[in-house]
Amino acid sequence: MFRQGPLRRRAVAPLVAPEKKIATGFPMDETKIDREAMGRLAKALAFICGADHPTTVALKAAAESGGDRDIKNARVLFLRLKQSDRRAALAMLDD
């Protein structure tokens, strides 16, 4: 039989000091994006994530209607995307 000693817990130092803030990608404020830009962003996301992805569908709906509720929903879904997908879609808009 193997003899096991008591479990020892090591103190783990935090990776980042609490007073420092980590940049989490693109800062998104409450400014409105024009409908044309949302349409182009929807096309870029259709290429990256697929045409049936919920974020792509929400951006298309927001671009077509221009309603505040649709825009807010599309923004929330866009921010929930992986950072790499967001960066890729925004990079495609630069061209």
C-alpha cells in the first residue's frame, strides 16, 4: 500500500495585481453604428461564423430595421463573440 501524507495547500499569488486593469479587446461604447456599417459587419460575420449564426442574424435584422431594440441585441451578441472573431470581422471592415 502507498502511504499518503496530508494534503498541503499552497498559497497562490494572483496573476495580476487588483489595482491593474486588463485590456479586454475593443472598447465598445454606447455610440450608434450606422446601418450600412452594420450590414457590412453582418456580411463579414457571415463569412467568419456562418450565415445562420445568431449574431449574424441579429446584425442583419438591426441593419434592416434600424430599431433601438434590434441594435442593442446585435451589440450584446457581438460582444459575446470570441475576441478573435470580433477582431477578424472588424479587420474585414477596414478593407
